[in-house]
Amino acid sequence: KLKAYKIRYLDNTFQPPCLNNSFVNVNLVKERSLPGESPRKSYLKAKRKIAKTEKDAQIKLKLYDPSEFHMINPSKRSRLGNPTGYKIVPGGTAASLLDHDDPPQLRSAFTNNQIWVTPYNKSEQWAGGLLTYQSRGDDTLAVWSERDRSIENKDIVLWYTLGFHHIPCQEDFPVMPTVTSGFELKPVNFFESNPIL
């Protein structure tokens, strides 16, 4: 079962949507220590890349290519100069196993990636289009994203595809127990200090 969630970032003043947000892929890369530099052999380094267009922000999650995904407002900065924002912490990340040209997959092409980012467009409301079960896949998130519009410093929407695979087992009969999954949105440089303190 796969479902796309539409997330729009408002700046930390809780006003109408901010018109200049950006999506940042913060990739964690292993770096090697130089000989004699440290007893450690390697360390992690964060490499930030701001997505310029929709295709730059199409993300397939990979276990051995860890990243954080931030929605930031580059014009709103903390006291230390960091842009305010949120990060999405993925939960259930199952991907569709259907062929891309299979009719059900054409209609639900939003499952081709776990993360998409599009410029806000009032007519783009549902990842599978308005009439998903009756469509041929011509009004979906994947079709909109093919335009590869600019998303840097814009009013943008992050789409997160959440899902899981389920193989029925005997404990599911006669009533299937609840299967749940989720994701989190967490502040990144949003507050000036730890809000718990």
C-alpha cells in the first residue's frame, strides 16, 4: 500500500506560504583520514546540494547512500546564519514492484520516487490525479514533474511517498491486525535554541 503526502512549508512566523523556499539534499559522505592525521580511518562529511529543478529533487531512498532532506527558507536566517527549515525523516519506504508501463503503475507513478518537489500549483492537488482509477496516467505527479520547472527560491511542495509491502499470513485471518507506518517533520535551525530548555 503506497500513499503520497503533500507538504508545504510555511516560514516560522506562521504566516501564509513563503514564496522563496528551497529543497536541500544533505548527503552524508564517508571521507578517509590522511595517514598520521588521526587514529580514525574515516569520518562523515555533510555535502549540501540545493535542488534547482524538479528532476534534481526526485529521490529514491537508498540504505547505503544516507541523506537528510531539508525544506529551507534561505532568506530567513537564525542568529548563527543558518537558513530556517524542516527536515523530513522517512518512515515506511516501500517502492512499487510493477513495471513502469503497467496500467496501474502509470496511474500511480508517484510511487516511482519516495520524494518529489514541485512548484506550488493550485491545480496539482492529488499525486495520482483527480480521477486516479479512471485515468491513463496523464495527470499525475510524474507527468507534472517531467516539465522540470525551477524550484529554487519558490513556493514549493514536497511530496513524500509512504508505503509498505504486505504478504498475507495466517495471523491475518479472519481480521488483519493494524499495520502502521509514518514519517516525521523536524525543525532544522528553526528555533534559536533548544525549545525544551
